[in-house]
Amino acid sequence: MKLVTFSNNGREQLAFYINDKLYPTTAANGLLPATMKDMLHDWGANIELMKAAEADIKSGENKAEGIAFAGASVMAPVPYPTSCRDGYAFRQHVAAARRNRKVDMIAEFDQYPIFYFTNHNAIQGPGPIPVMPDHFKKLDFELEAAIVICKKGRNIKAAEADDYIGGYMIMNDMSARTLQMEEMLLNLGPAKGKDFSTVIGPILVTPDELEAYKIPAKPNHTGKAYNLKMTCTVNGVKVSEGNMGDMDWTFAEIIERCAYGADILPGDVIGSGTVGTGCFLELNGTGLLSDPNYKVQWLQDGDVVEMDIAGLGHLSNTIAAEKTDFSILALKKGA
């Protein structure tokens, strides 16, 4: 299934996405969950009812009226996650970033998958991204994929972890690099440079939809992997291209680490980390390494950031400056 959350007369509404139309779940069948939260809360009981309703809509047996996706007020598919973690799964991105800083690749990358927590209250879907003045100091996108957890678990082995994935989404882990780098000088973070916006969606795609894209995981790794082309354009110009199949650590392995000694819950969102070439920080560093006169690029007010992942859809956002001159960088104390 492909599922979307949209604002229906000011209320959150879960819908099937079929042929560029949205079919509200409750209009298709009054027994179906009205929101993604309700869907995830009892995924096992809901999933078969949802599949049956979707099949009836596709066959024409169910005469529910569809709403044009293009005209809908689309939200994040999981608008209120219980938590949001982001991984570090693509070796190409990590190696390039370290090469650009002229430091060796860190050996620990190949030993265990890591993640950090980000602000689950700053999740948003397509549309404007409100940005403060300090965020514009090296404002960046990050091209990623993400999953949502659909059942509670703890101490899960990677071999079973894919069963906890409800679906996949595009993710843009927005980053304010100056704030991020200042904070990380103190060996904490990233937090302040990441907490203003994380974009997911606009569609949640269940794993069965991606069977045709399945490929083997990397050698010595466990879990499902998919051959899904990933691209990002800024103002119509392609700046990034990669593939979800290039993930070195699988989502299953990331889940295994997340769930060690801790509960994972329905509604937890977990990102993949940035694909190779998937942000300006990496692209600028690579450009400057070969040409000291390389013109670096960062996101500006009004820029349109568009991401596509095969099978997962198209995500579009516009950078929108907040009308304020308030700066926390200006509040720094003297040495």
C-alpha cells in the first residue's frame, strides 16, 4: 500500500494513495483507522483490513470518491512520531566527508551501525520550511530514506528486524552546518543544527510494494536491501544522485542496535543517514579538494528542494526565511 496523511477540513486524515488520488480510509470503510497513529497502534489487526479496502478501490467494487493528491494539504505521513532517530549507513558519504577533511576513514564505521536522536516534534511534510537567520549560515539538505516502526519490540536480532518496519519514506534531514559544527566542538550533538526541521514523505510505502526492487544486502550484512535510485534537485538543477541499495548498514541492523536494551515503539521514525553526494557539505568539500576556487553552495531563502526515490515518490519543499533578526550565535559569550 501507499499511504498519505492530509489535512481534511483541519483534521488529520489517513488515506490510500492510488493513481494520484487520495481515498480517505474512513470513507472507504468505517472500520478502518482514521489516522496513521491509530494505524500503527494496532498494525497487525489493521493491515489486512486496509489491504482488502485498497483492493476493492482498485477493482472498482468500492465506489469511494477520490481527492486529487495535487490539490490536497499533504502532511508528513507520520505527522507525530513517537521518536526520530537518524543513522549513518552509507560508507561512501562518510568516507568522502573524511577524505575532504584530509583525515583517514574511521575503522569503527565497519564495526557497528550508529544513530542519533533528533527532534521528533520538528517533523514535517512537503511545503515551506521555516528557517531562522542562524540556520542560513551554511544551510544544507540531506538526501535520505526513512522507515517507521509498526510494532513494539526490544532486544531484536537483525534477522527478525525487518518484520518491525511498517513502511518506507523519503527523508530530508535539514542541517544548519555552522550551528552543528560549533556544537560538535564540545563533543555533543548534532542537535541544535538539526532540530528545526526534518522532512519525511509525502508517501509511506509498505514493504510489499518494493518486492520488485529487492537486492542482496552487502556482504556480511543482514536484512532487506532495495535498488532504489535517489536524486535531489535544487531550483531544478540536479545536485545529488545515489541509490538506497548502497546502504552498507541495513535498516534491520540499525533497528537491532536501536532496540538493544530499549523499547522501539510503533511510530518511531528511523532515517538511513545521507547517501553519497547527498548534501552540500560533502559536495562543497569534494569540489574544494580538487579546485581551491570552487564556488560553494548553500541553501538560500526561496530555494526549492526536490527529492525523488524510486518507488517512494517525490518530496518538494521551499526554504522560507522567518521575519526576524533574532540570533543565538550573537549571544555567544566572550573568550
